[in-house]
Amino acid sequence: MGENLTTSVRNIFNQVAPVYDLLNHLFSLNIDRYWREKTVSRFSSLQNLRVLDVCTGTGDLAIEFAGKSFCKEVVGVDFSKQMLAVAEAKIKKKKLQGKIKLVQGDVMRLPFPDSSFDLVTISFGLRNLSDRKSGIGEIVRVLKKDGILAILEFSPVQDGAVAYFYRFYLNTLILLSVIW
Ligand SMILES: C[S@@+](CC[C@H](N)C(=O)[O-])C[C@H]1O[C@@H](n2cnc3c(N)ncnc32)[C@H](O)[C@@H]1O
């Protein structure tokens, strides 16, 4: 069951990869850019950070970190080859290859030793993990003592127009874009 779910999630992101950024910016009315900038700016008082961005997708958060001087190195992990291909093209275009490393892998089995990173980030990826408990367990394992986990995620909205739009976005627009 867990493996099937993992495969389905990976297939969906492999299919949606070429249009993922467009849809993301369109459906969020570009606010997703601001959220990423805001997330990264919260760590600007720290120094020499070794950052792991899990579920990095097309790499926007990893790229945002890599552009900052307080960040020494960024590693982006995702299990979707196609999402990583889009990330790689953007990283090359911005000439950030020296600062960002992309790794194809599963959050549930991170290919890093214990206590490797100062900061682990996950943006809009937590809800996609087939087993959140194991995923977070793995993240904690690779974090250094006193390391930080930053989660950027939508929270469920129960009522009102925002809830209606959110359900429409999740149930209709995303599904249509995958089929199309
Ligand atoms: C909604 S996208 C978010 C991408 C990016 N972080 C962003 O902010 O736009 C979720 C990503 O999580 C990845 N993903 C989901 N489950 C994963 C897992 N178990 N291991 C690695 N990547 C996973 C998907 O392939 C996809 O690229």
C-alpha cells in the first residue's frame, strides 16, 4: 500500500513537472514566491549553513537559499526525476551549480549520514509524503544536534470563500492539469 502510494505520487509529479512552476505561480497568484523568500529570510542571522531541502521539486527554495551568503551549501532531494530535471536547468541558468547539489532519493530513506545538516526545509511536500512519521524521523536523523527543521505548508481551511477556492484548486485544477 505504502509503495503503491509512493509510486503514484512520483508518477504524478513526473507528469506534472513541465508545467509545475507555471501552475504553482498561477494558482497561488505568485504568492508562493513571497512565502519562499520570507522562509529563507528567517535564517539570515545564522552563518555557514549546510541546508537540505527535501521534496525540492523544481528547486525554487533551494535556489533561494543558494543565493544567500549565509548559506554555505544546499542539497536538494526529490524522488521525481522530471522535477529534478527542471530544477537542474534553472540552477544552470542561474550559475549556481557550485552551490547546489541535487540528489534523486526518497525522504523515507535519505542517503546521508546522521547529523549532516544545520537546517532541513520542506516546502509544500509534507502533505505528499506517504508516511509522514518515517519522513520526519529521517529528517531528524540527518539534522545536527540543535539543527532546525523548517516546514512551509498550506494549512487546511474549513469555511468560507478561501476554503471553497482551496478545495477547487486541489480537487479540480490540479487533477485537470495532471490529466491534461
Ligand atoms: C508539491 S511539490 C513541492 C516542490 C517544491 N518543494 C516547491 O516548494 O514547489 C512536492 C514534491 O515532493 C516530492 N516528493 C513527494 N514524496 C516524496 C518522497 N517520499 N521522497 C522524495 N520526494 C518526494 C514530489 O516528487 C514533488 O516534487
